[in-house]
Amino acid sequence: MGLVEHIYPYLAEADYLNPFVKLKFVGFSFVFFSVLYLLSAALGSLTKTYGNLRQKEKIFWNLAVVRGAYGLFCIVVGIWAIFYDTELLEDAVFSTTPTSYFALTTTVGFFVFECGTLLISDIVYRKASFLLNLHHWLSLSGYSLLLYLESTHCFGTKGLILEMSTPFSGICWTLLKAGKAHTLLWKANQFLLVHTFHLRSVAECYMWYLTYQNWERIWSAMPTAMFISLYTQLVLVTFLMTPYWTYKKTQQMITPVDWNFEDSDKNKTTNDSVTKKAV
């Protein structure tokens, strides 16, 4: 029995081959994450920490909440796909399940929301993270391609486990902004965050092992566009993104700093120095 049967029966019975059904699920996902963003903003406005943030930091705070929720979803689905779902392994190129369709349509909806928000924020504030944008836009195009070509659900669904670091990353940033960077809670979360990046490397090695096991089938049957998309992303996360983020988060664990808004930290340091001199 698949994962979605335990959530809601309709999710297992839906006609996912129908493009309109897939679009409906993508749309529901987009709306869900949009509402969660607005709910985060509404509840955050009731706290002093959120109220003291600059507008762009408030956007980042709300995105951290949305990403954290999506990350928890990915952890559950990824663990299920890797350890319990045997159907996807029957054909690494074309096997699909109701759980894989639900997970992938939810993911596309999330990345439509995420990329749209990032694009608007980057245009308004004229500052962008290259790696973050690269990761998210490649993910949006790759997962959209999975649904369109009805292919590679095995890798796509199992690969969701790579988002395991997202909830801990969001907690790390919000605790930093709340001035809790030297508390036991922050240190414990940071330790778990760094460890999730180590586990990401294990998961990426597993993806390469799956490739080795199914290479003949992949090479002979996987659509060319899907092959290029999948292995471009796998090479980037294995050899560039995960090692870089592991280094940065380890560095942050030793010296707490918010490099997403380093200018605000510098301004704060400058203002504190001026205040001390005045006193």
C-alpha cells in the first residue's frame, strides 16, 4: 500500500495521467504554500522579533516557514520512497505510483511559488543568491519535466530527501534573528543541520548507485531531455552545492553569522560601535 492511501483515499484514485488533474494538484499546492506564507506573516506580525526585521528579512522569514513545511513533507515522502516503496524500483525510468504523482505535483506547486517569490524579491531589492536561484529554477524545470514526460519518478521522488536540511536551516535563521545564536537550542539545531548535509551526501551517493544498477535501462530508455536535466542537477548538488553548503553551515556553527543579510549585520555592528563611543 502506498503512502497516499494512508492520507486520503482520493489521492490514490485520482487520474494522474490527465493533464488537468495534474494541474489541479499543482494549483492546490501553490495555493497551500501561498496561504501558509500569508499566515506566517500574520502571526509573525504579533511578535517583536518579526516587527524589528527589515521588509526583505520579513519576506525571508515567511519563506523560511514555507520551506520548512515543504522540507518536512519531503522528509516523510523521501523516507517512504527510499525504504518502503518497491514499485518505483521495478522500472527506474518509467515506474510511477499515486504517491510519486502526489509528491511531484506538490513539489512543482511549491517551486512555482518559491521561484515566483524569489524573482519578485530579487527584482525589487536588486540582490540575488546565484546558487539558491540555480537550485530552485533547475528543480522547477526538472520536476515539471518529470510530470510532462511521465518519466524518472523513481529518482525524483527519492531525491526529495535532499530537502531534509530545509527545516533545520529555517530554524537556524529565525533563531539568529531572535538573538538566540548562543543558546543550547541553536547549537543543537545547528549540529543537526550540519549532519543533514552529511546525510545529503549519502543520499546523493545512493542516487549514483541507483544509476549504476540501472544504467542500461537509463541509457536506452530515458528521454534525452530528462537525462540531461537529471544528471546536470545530480552533478551540481553532489560536487558543488552540498559541499559548499556543508562548509558554510559548519562555519556558521562555529561563528554564528547571517550571511544572507551581511549588510544588516555590518550596519548593526557599526551602530553599536557609534553608540558605545557616544556613551
